[in-house]
Amino acid sequence: LVERIADGTIIGTATPPGTSVAHHFLRNLVLRALGADVALTSMIFARVVAFDLVSVGHLATVNGLKHLTAVNYGEGKMVLKSISVGQGAFIGANAVLEPGCSVAAAAHVEAL
């Protein structure tokens, strides 16, 4: 229900590059209010799905994903597992984070 309401709002869409720091701060504040463990200093350009299962550390950048989600459908089942992005980590454009993954602090993840 929250996803439906959020669609088309500040949290329901991906943030385009060049957006102000104030926009990111406000967006992170709203994500925190919805249950995401998101540092206010992080830069998240992707749409976030399953708020309460997503954790992004201080000064981390999640760039270019279509969405950051802890939900996946595989082998006829819905998989719900948390995603954690460590402090200072960088997730590059078109990188894929599967539910249940954990990115270490200061790690750099790029698509193959």
C-alpha cells in the first residue's frame, strides 16, 4: 500500500543526477520515516522498494540502479531478504544487488 501511495512522489521514483543535496537529505528523511535504515549523509539515486529491509551507511552512494529492492522472485517463490550497503561504499550504474547481499564498508561495486 505504501508503495502505491509513494509512486510518483519524492521516494517513488529514481533521483536524476544533478539533484541538490537538500533533495537527497529530504528523501533520506522520508525513507527513514518509512522504516529504511538510511544514513542522512548517503546519496541514493535509485528507487527504494521494501523500505524496512534496506540499510545504507553514512556517505555511501547507490548510483544508477533502477531500484534498490530486497524483494526478488525466483524458482516460483518470493524471496525477502535484507540488503546492506556499508559506510562509504559505492554502487555503480547498472550494478545488481540481490536480496540478502551485504556490501562492505568502502567497497566499490560496478556492473560486469
